[in-house]
Amino acid sequence: MPRRGWLVRHRWLLLRRLAQLGLLAAFLAGPWFGVWILSGDLASSVLFDTLPLTDPLVLLQALVAGHGAQWAALSGGALVLLAYTVLGGRSYCAWVCPLSLVTDLAAGLRRWIGLGRGWQIRRQTRRLVLAAVLVASAASGTLVWEWINPITMLQRGILFGMGAGWALILAVFVFDLAVSAHGWCGHLCPVGAFYGLVGRVARVRVNAAARTHCTDCGDCFRICPEPQVIAPALKPASPDASPVILDGDCLNCGRCLDVCEEDVFTFGTRHATVPLRGPGNDHHARDTLRSPVLDQGPPDHDR
């Protein structure tokens, strides 16, 4: 039986849901109540009618398509890119993307039914899809991905109604539920691939600071959407290896923090030099936090 209460075991999940629903509420406040906090959508928006925000991948598609970009779009894209460079590129997937509400539901149902991980496509596939999107945008002179992007399609559908577009969202749900666990986000989505590249240099990281307390229960691997990122930090080949999860594919979702009864994981920075948690860090954990491996680039664990 878990020693911690339900709220503690779901605190980061609840915070993620608050962030996602709060963002949708900020977009809805304008058309529904006339309070324009965020106008536009996740592709391009304006905060308080003043600060432009542009999705960097949308901006990149526009540039390779030869559309050029106004100063507001360029500065908005740079601002968003800077934010995810600090917070973790794929934190977009966990904390912002509304489609993760759908894919997380599918993943939860898979675990409840006991379907296992199913068909696992090579993770490099999403990078190939990303490259194909950019090539197609350059060749066609259009923002190819935005014609079929289920993320913005879902958000616009929630805001304004979507009609037949729900069929695409349902297809993503069925694919993740019946075919491949975390198949869309983990193996196909070019947006996740783009933010995974950004995440390679992100500052905020999950840290297995107390990894010597690990009991090999496997809960973190079972709950993680990208379980391959955990092993190098939690179960390294060398005791001097970094306890920081440096892989760009980590979502910084916090679910490993939620489920770990031994409090092995914590949030910190990629260049942590001191213990990030007082009690629970023994001498060995403190030594690993000083490891020079922290200064190396993230390993590639794609299969």
C-alpha cells in the first residue's frame, strides 16, 4: 500500500491539469466573457493585447515556406523558444498541449485494462515526420502541418466548435489505446520531435538525486511516457554518472516524482552542484551531483 496520500501521489498531475485547463480558460475568456487574456490560438496569440507569442515550429514552417515574418512573429517565437529552453522543450507536451488530455486518458485506460505497450514504432520516426513537414512546407509554400495539426485543431474545436475534426482526435485516441502506448506523442508527433530537440539544452531537469534509495519497484518506468530517459540517471553504468535526466525527450511532467514512494526524484537544474533535497540525499548522492558528466550533452536513447 502507498505510504503517501492520494493528493501527494498526484500533485504534479493535478498541477499539469490546472495549467492546461487554465490556459484554455485564458483563451476562452475573450470570446465567452469579453475578457481578452489570450487572443488567437497556440500557433499564434497575443497576451493582454500587448505581448505576441508565436509557436516556434509554426514560425519555422513559415520561414522555410518563404512567407517571411513580421517583427511581432519573430519576437514572439523567440520569447516562446527561450521559455522552453529554460523550462524544458517537451514541457510543452505535458503542461500546455491540450491533446495530452486525450493521449493521457488512452494511456491510463491501457494500464487499467493491462494491454501492455503494444506496437512500438521507432522513436526516430517523429523526427523523420518533422523533417518531412519542413521539406513539404518549403516545396509547397504553405504551412503544411497546420492543415492537419490535431493540437491546434482540438484547441480551436474547444473554442469555436470543430465538427468533423473530432474524427482526427478520436483517431489519435484509438491509436494510443488500441495500437501503441504513447504512440502519437512518443513516436509520431513532429511537434514533440521539435520540442525534444529544444529540450536537449533545457535548464530545468528531473534529477534522480536520491537514486541510492531506489527499491527497483519499477513504478517510474511504468508511468513515464518516455521511460527510456530514466535509466541513464537512475541505473547508470557508472556510479559517477550524472543523476540528472538530460535526455531532451523527458517531458518534465513530474509523474515519476508522484509515484516514487522513496522520493528518489526531484526537480532541479541540469548543472546541479549541490544536493537538491536535504533529507534523503546520502553521501553517494551528493558525490554524483558533483559529477562532471553534468556538463556533457544529453545521450540519445532512441530505439
